[in-house]
Amino acid sequence: MLDANMTALLLSAALLACVAGMAWLALAMDVHWAQVRSGHLSKGSLWRLRVLGALGLGAALALCLAVDHASMAVLVWVMALGASALSVALALTWRPRWLRAFAWVVAARG
């Protein structure tokens, strides 16, 4: 059994992984990419963003499973997915430049 501090740390990491995954999946869309960065996405960059998004969401699920049993972990993960999707959507609506922190993954390579 994990202590309370470790549980809080793992669940916080899961939420951050969800936000990163949702941000990368959102940036894989041309409209959202244009809000955050100029230029077009290459097919390689698009693929990289989608894979990173899926890996981020998968890592969040793994972290939730490390904290609790499967039924509770999936519930927490789905709630984190909803919260992170809402936070990324609100960031895209009001402050799309905030998501530039997630664009560096493909911006450096083009």
C-alpha cells in the first residue's frame, strides 16, 4: 500500500500526463496548431504529436493503475481525461499561446 504523499504525487503526475496528452492531440489538428504556432505541420510532425498524445494518456492510465485497483483507477483516469480536455479547450479558447510549451516537441524538428 502506498502512503498518502506517494499517492498524491502519482495522481498529480497522472493529471499532468493527461493534460500533456490532450494538448498534443489538440495540437495535431491544423486549426489548433495555427492558433499556437505559425506554419503547417508536416506529416511526420502530425504523426509525432498523435503518438505523444496517445503515450501521454496511456502513461496517465498506468499511473492511475499504480495507485489503486483497476475499477477505481479507470474511474479516476476518465475523470482526469475530462478535466484535462476541458482545461486544454479553455486554454485554446482564451490563451492559445499557453500551449506553446507543448509545441516544442515538433517545432525544433520541423
